[in-house]
Amino acid sequence: MTELERVVDGEIVVRPRAGELVETAADRTLSEETLRRLERSVPESTRRNYDRALREYSTWCRSEGRTALPGTAETLAEYLAHLAESGRGAPTLEQHMAAIRTAHRLAGYEGQPGNGLARQILRDHRRNEGARRVRRVEPITLRLLQQILDVPTFDLDTLIGQRDRLILLLGIGAFLRRSELVALDFDDVTELPEGLDVYIAKSKTDQEATGTVVSVPRGRTKASGEPFDTDPCAALRRYRAMLADAGVRDGALFRSVSRHGRPGGRLSARAVAQVIQRRVGAVPGLDPAVFAGHSLRAGGATSAAEGGADAAAIQAQGRWITAAMPLLYVRRSDRWRDNAAGKIGF
């Protein structure tokens, strides 16, 4: 036993030397710069979702006469049950639970509220959800894209028309998420003889921002005798030229456009979904409510599978960590291509 140790209730406890500093308030303090770095380490979309979840949680706690922070394990379980009964999906319940526990940890309540009961609620909800068919957004396939571009109101003589066409082509061709689309800058898209190289600085599956390049081959143009202009290279050149005419030559690639046709700041991810629904809604017989931002990424994967691409190629283009989703797109395509009922001869 050294002079730095003593026994308390059977345990060895280190004690400081004479004059040695013990823990102070400074040891538990973070500087403003460190706090900013910690905040930047969390993706912006995650921060927005967490903020929204915490506001909803706080409102529910007030309405139920419960304490939001520090909350109890029972409160967390009741809140998740409330979300489940409101028809929210299991991923939403998980996200809200993560947001609540993160807020507690940052406030100094490490490990609170306990999530044992909440996990049981989540498991029960997943089982019940599995019995229902999960609604998926409809993909914008190449065939549907051609219908959208053929609508008379899709005016390619306007900046907004050129912008929307390029959003559709790049989103489908590079299997992009809407957050990846709006994050693109001028320098992130390079035209090569074979097509476009699209540099994605950061994505959902690349939180360390190591970056990756996705290639999109050239497409068809009316100038070459094709019925549709679906060449992303030509679309990029035309859109950039119109931006240059408006004095914009660098920075954000996709921008808001005023009613007078003037480009503004960087487009938001929510605006991409609105663009998709507005363009789909112009096609007779289509319900825009079943389309969303993910329709472009899903449309690219679906069209590639219909064209004969295998799961490995789809996974590489879409940057999926596992082959589960690419295999799903391939199987959906194969169920028609290799359908035994097709041999019946109806």
C-alpha cells in the first residue's frame, strides 16, 4: 500500500499528494470552439430531425403533465407507445428515442432515461408493423422520366426548367439522395468524354466525409435523332450556361429561382421533394403524393435492374453498405422478367 492509496469499504482509493490538484469545474468544461466542432460532427439533417423530435417530445410531456428532462424510463416508454399508436413507423420511434437520450447525455444525465421498457415497446411495434405492407415511395424510372419531360409545361427555355431537368437526370443517373443533390457545387460535377463524374463530398454512408466519385454515362439527345433529351452532359452545359448569363459561375450548383427567373441561394433538400412532386403532378393520371425525394435514387436502381444490371453494380453506383437494397431492386425486376406465368400465354 503506497502513500497515494487507502482502503475505503474494502476498495483501494487513490488520494492526491499534498498540494496536488483535484478535479475542478474546469475539468468538466468545453470551450465554445470545441462545442462548435462537436456540433459540426453531427450531420445537419440529423440535427434537424433531433430538434424536431425533441420539440414534439417536450410538447407531449407538457400535455401529459410529465417532466421532459430528466425524463424517466416510464415516460420514454409511454412516449414511444404514443408515437406507435399515432401510426408512426419503427424508424421514427428509434430516432425519437435516440434524440431524447442524446439530449439527456448532453445535459449531464448519462444513460438516462433508461430504455429497457422503450425497447420492448419498439419490438412490439416492429412485430405489428411487419404484419402490414410497408408503403414505399414510387420510383421515377426512365419511362416515367420521359413522360415527365414530355409534358408541355416543362419549359426548357427557363432556368427553373433546366434546373429541374438536371436534378432529375443526376438524381436518377447517380442514384443520389436529395441531401447529396443539394450539396453539389459547380466544381463537384466534371464533364468527361464518357459522361459526368459527380463528386459526393459527404453522404449518409460516408459520415467521415472521405468523399467518393460516381460516374454517369452520356445519354440521348433529340439533336442525334432520339425522341427525348436525357443526356446529363448536355443538360449540365445548358443549365450552367443559363446560370452564367445570370452572373453565377461557382458555388452551389442547384439554387432556388425567383418568380422573375433569377437564381438565389442553395436549394434545400425539402425543395427537391417539392420539385419532384410538382413535375410528377403535371403528368395526367399520376398521384404526386406517392413520390418523394427518394424516388430519384429508387428510380435509378429500378431502371438499372430492369436494364439487366446486377446487384453488385447497383450497390456500387448507389454506395449501399450491404447488398440488401440492391438485391431487392433486382428481385422486383426479375419477378416480371422471369415470371413463370408469362409462359402461360394469356
